[in-house]
Amino acid sequence: MPITKAKLSDFTVFDELNLSFTNGINVFIGENGTGKTHLLKLLYAASQASRKDVTFEEKIRKVFRPKDMKMSRLVRRVKAGNRTATIEISSHEATLKSEIKLKTAGTETKGEEKWEHHFLGHSIFIPAKEILSHSYNFLEAHRAGNIDFDDTYADIIAYAKVDIKKGPEPQARKSFIKDLEKMLSGTVKVDNDVFYLQQKVGGPLEFSLVAEGVRKLALLWMLIKNGTLEQGSVLYWDEPEANINPSAIPIIADILLALEKEGV
């Protein structure tokens, strides 16, 4: 079930925001600093909160990583006074409501039980910065707190590492998987936490030696091939056009449209 509305007040860069979303592809366009990434992260946190082992507050902390992990750091502080950030994220059947108080640092969330029951399907966030070339031991270091990255990076590595599905490819996906493989001049494999571009000629090439734009295309190929981007899932992609060869943009747009038609 998709997210249908987001209503924010005094949250990070937002004074007031009230948006309704379409059932398919939504595109956010704006100047730097207007909150595009913050909105994507918040919606991703809400989607992840549909899991019974993740709370909305916990995921907000982990995707934003405010100083000392204090939620009060996410309250907009342009004006003086004891301000409160409010968040409402809605689907057709349920609404998550959170309040974050600046002075008391208190946080209250309502609606999580109903949200877990009605919001189905998993969510994937592709960060603006490529991370798969740094995947070796990343998840272990992240869990141990030895590196300071927000959860979107650890999550996408975990999703990309899911084993490639065996068996015949769904007919609807064959054409755009072939398009991606043509742009990559190969496929992708994972060995001992290291991602490689499996070239048609020349053998495997570790991601650290591959252009960033190619690595982004390779990630998309992985998520499609391993079944992560399946019907009912939600994809949040921050700056999908960054570092991509302009000639590849129309193909990526066609792939996203095809995925949407399949229920992503």
C-alpha cells in the first residue's frame, strides 16, 4: 500500500509542507537545500517502520543521524521559543503521527500498530553517493559503530548483496535487463563482500575501478535481478541522474516506468 500524503511542520528545513502523492512515480525537483533528500529519507523511514522490528523514531534517528542522535536536533530552529516539529505520513488506511519537542527533547509517535498492519511491501533507498565500492566489511563496521554513515548506506549494501534469483526471468523484465547489461558491458557478482563488474571481455573488475555512473547502473541491475524491486516494493532514489551518462537517462526512465507498471 503506497504512501499517499506527507504533512510536516517545523521539521528540519521545512516550515510547512503538505503534499499528496500519485500512485505511481513521483519526482521531487528543487534547488539545493530545499529538503528533497530530507523528504525522501523521512518517507523511507516511514516505509521501514512497517516492519515489526523497526520503530519510526528509531529509523528517523538512523537515517538522519543528528548530533548525539538527539531527535530535538531535527526541529527547525529559525524562530525562538519552545517549538515542536510535527510529522504526519499517511497511506489509504493508516497514518503515522509524530511530535518532536525542541526544549524537552521528547518524542511521541502514534499509529504505529495500525501502520504495521496496513503498510505492506518493503522499501529501498538509493543514496546520492555510491557506496558499493566500499562494501568490504562495511556492514560489520557499521553495526559495531566504527564508521559514521546513516542507515541508507548500510541498507542498500544489504539489499544489493541478496543472492541473484535462479530460474527464468519474467518476460516483462528481459528487455530492460538486457538494456542494462548492454550499458554495463557485463553483469555483476559479489565475492567476499566485494562487488565486481563481470565484464564480457577481460574478466571481473572490482567496483573501485569502475566509473561511478556505471556502478549506479550496476546497482539497479542487482536490485532487479535479485528480486528486491518486486511488486509492492517502494523505491526511493536520491539524484538518480547524478554521474550518469546523458545517453543513459532515457533508458533509465523507461526502466522506471516499466517497474512502475509491474507494481513497484
